[in-house]
Amino acid sequence: MTAAQAIVTCMKHEGVENVFCVPGESYLPLLDALYDEEQIDVISTRHESGAAFMAEGYAKSTLKPGVVMATRGVGAANLSIGVHTAYQDSTPMVVLLGQVHRKFRGREGFQEVELDQYFQSIAKWSVEVKDPERTPEIIQRAFRQAQTGRPGPVIVSLPEDVLPVEADMHFGKAVTKPKPAPSLEEVQAMEEVVASSDRPLMIVGGGVKSSQAEEALVSFAEKYHLPVIAAFRRQDAFPNNHPLYVGHLGLGTNKKIIDTVNEADTILAVGTRLSEVTTQDYQLIHEKQHLIHIDIDVDTLGKVYPPTIGVVADIREAMKTMKSMDLTPTWQNWVQKRREKFEETSNLNVTEDDVLNKQIISILAEKLDKNALLANDAGNFAGWLHGFYPFTEKHTYVGPTSGAMGYGMPAALGAKLAFPEKTVVALSGDGGFMMTAQELETAVRYDIPVICLVFNNKMYGTIRMHQEMHYPEKVIGTDLGSVSFTNLAKSVGAEGVCVTNVEDFTEALENALENQTPTVIEILTDPEQISVSSTIRDIRSRSLK
């Protein structure tokens, strides 16, 4: 078979069902091979960044590799933001890039970029297929690299003259992910540390989701009455309505949640890389605390903080194995107090005096099914979602820990393809939404019925907030023009409605839930209410003192 056909065969072995792309002439043989394969759907998008974000959102939801294709240097550069997002978010992705003909290389051929080198710093592995007969070996290794250890994106460069060449192809078995468990000695060492604690706390991250350890985590936490706090944008790793859940560490985290971490004397970091945002600029965990760090990736341990005990393990296996510890909890009263502080900060009993953004989150919590999935873009509007929306079921949240703008709506399309039966809602600001708004047409073309909420305050709000903090009243570059996202949606065949109050929003949401068609609900918000805790006037007043 041809190298292109071998790639498709590898995809079939790995259970790939959807591939995202912008088509390009450099990989036409691969597209042709996909045409002949009925088990795999090709989703053609309007921009490569949209394709990459869709693949990333799809992979986050299915826990299978997202596959995305693009052409040579220009298409590859366009999708690189999605690769970086997958890298920082530990999302499995296989990126197949058409490349310049081998005879033209080194001459600055048309759209020539050394793709394997270009992506080296933001991919888990990058490689070029140079010998057609090695195609199965390299593609199967790409799927293995993407899924095992700490998941991540893998880049495969495909010279256009390699793809149509026929060769004898030999295939191995589909990937089986290793699931190491802590050793007996490690469990005993962890038991000693936790037993000596008065205020232990678990910080849980994406590794819980990757290993499908949600139920095992709940069981472990309940057995030892351990409080749980979610790492940045990993809120659905543990049910927020559980009495042991004590908050989410993200941007603008309430001080009462920060105090919970500060008061803890032992931190069990479980499946989290302890990112800059989670650790509040690497300032949150201090040397007087014991740190037990459990992760599937050895390089994650000690990368930010030197652990008291570092354990390489699959999180689900770790949670099951660690239930053999002999512990008698003495910290119940402290846990109850920290839970009460979380409930105080996340109270959704809104009144008409609350800002519109918070009222909208309240309506979402009321109207959406508990299994509905929410995806968000980057921006200050997300502060209300993170602070107040109760995630009570697993696989109900998709968000970029990398903070990539333009992510929300295309990622929601990927999530909807992963979970067709779920209601999927995307939340974006006007700045981020405009960056990938063209993918609304993709949603219409493929009939992917997502609901897109666009919080429109006519500015790059997050940057404006920081601008006012550091250079009050000196506004430059952050004001945006007037765009009717309602009319934009209608122009590509989607539903569009503009709202200014909670009554109109409620009606629009109910209609969107009933209609099951791609819908944009444009929400005109007050530019003055720049964040959950402050207005522009508040920030200026503090900054000018």
C-alpha cells in the first residue's frame, strides 16, 4: 500500500473516528486515502487554528488522540497555537503536516519550513517520515508518544513525494497505555507523612481526567476525609457539590480559597504539574509544607517544587493502591471550615442587584442538565464561570490552561462531536470569539449544534484590567469596535440573538436548548464591570493611590 494508505490504516487501528483539517495540496494522497475510508470522518474547517482547537477539545473529551492535518509551513504555523495548547494542557494529539517535496528542500521551496525543528519546543515529539516503508513504525510511535506518560502533541512531517509511494507495510498492535502503581515502600512513606499531618489537602489536576480516576479519587478522599481543591481549569475532576470539595485554583482566586492552601501542612498534588496559575505565580506552596507529588511523568516531579515524596504512577492505580494506608483522620473540623469558606465564595443565590454575568451563570446552573459540557475561551468573563458554576459530573468542562484566545467555540465543536448526546455551551468574550468566529460556518456545515455565549464589552478586557492596574487611565490598544455577533451568526446560517438582561437571556437559552441548532447568544455587558471583584473605577482608584 502507499504511505498515505498506511497512515489511514494506523488511524483505524487506534480507533480514530474524526480528523480535523484545512485541506492542502501537499497531502492530497492522504486526503484521497481518507476518502476511501468510511470509518473516519474528515471535518474541514475555515482556519487551521480552528481545526487544531477542535481536535484538542475533541481529545480532551474523548481522552483519545485528536488528529489534525495541515499543509506545509503556512498551515503548520496557523495551527501551532493549538499544538502549544495541547502541550501545556497535556492533551494527546497527532498532527500530520504536508511537507515540501524532498528534491526541493534546502532551496527555500514553496512554503518550506523545517517542521520537525519548528515544533520541537512545543511538542512532545516531532519527526519527519523520510522512508515510505517506515510509515507504520513512525505513525504508530506517534500515537504511542501522544498517549503514554504525560499526554501531549506529536508532529509528523510528511514530504509530499513520500505519501504516494507504495511499499510493503508491517503494523504492530494498537497502543496500550502503561498504568504503573506506587510501590509498597512509597505507600508506606506517604502514609507516614499524612498520618503526621493536622491539615492535609489534595490538589488534583488533569492527570485525574486522563487516567479516568474520578470515581477512584472520590472513594480515596472519602475514606480518609481529605479535602480536595481543583487545579486551574480542572474543576470537573471532582464533584463541586461534594462536602470534601473546597475550591478551584485559578486566575483571581478568592483569598479564602488561597487561605485553605496556606493553612494546609501537607499537600498531595495528584496529576497536576503545579502550573504558574494554579500556584499563583509559584508562590502558593511554601517550604514548611510537606509535598507529596504523584504524576505519570517523572519529569513533572520536582520541576516546580522539590517534593517530600515524588511518585511516578497512573492516578487511578495510585488512588486504588493508596487506600491500603492505615490512617485515622483527625482533621474533620478543619475540612468543614474550609468547605464553608468555599460555599461562601461560590454562593449562587443571586439578586437583581448582582452583575449580569453572575446572573447568567446562575441561569446556566439552573437550566442546563447536570451532564451538560461547558467550554470556555480566555478572558475575564471566565472568572464568573470558574467562581460560581457548579461542576458536579465528570467530562463536563473543557478549557485551555494555556490561556489561548479563540479556543472556546472550536473546542466546543470538538467536544460536541465527542459527546453528541450532551448539551455543549461555549463561553467567549468578544475579543476571543472574533479570532475563530469563522468556525461558526463549520458548525452549520456539519450540523454541530453548540450554543455560543459571547460576552461583548467591546474591549480586550483582561488586558485592559492589567493596563488600568499598571498604567491607570492610559488606555491604548484595548478598545474594540462594534460588531454584531448576532448578524454574523445569521450570515453563515446559524441562529443569532442579542440580549441585555437576564429575562431575555433566559428566553434565548431555552429556545437554543429546544432548537438544537448552532446558536450565538450575544450578551451586551457593562465595560465598567471588568472583573468579578472590581470595576475599572475601583482599579484606577487603587492604582492612583
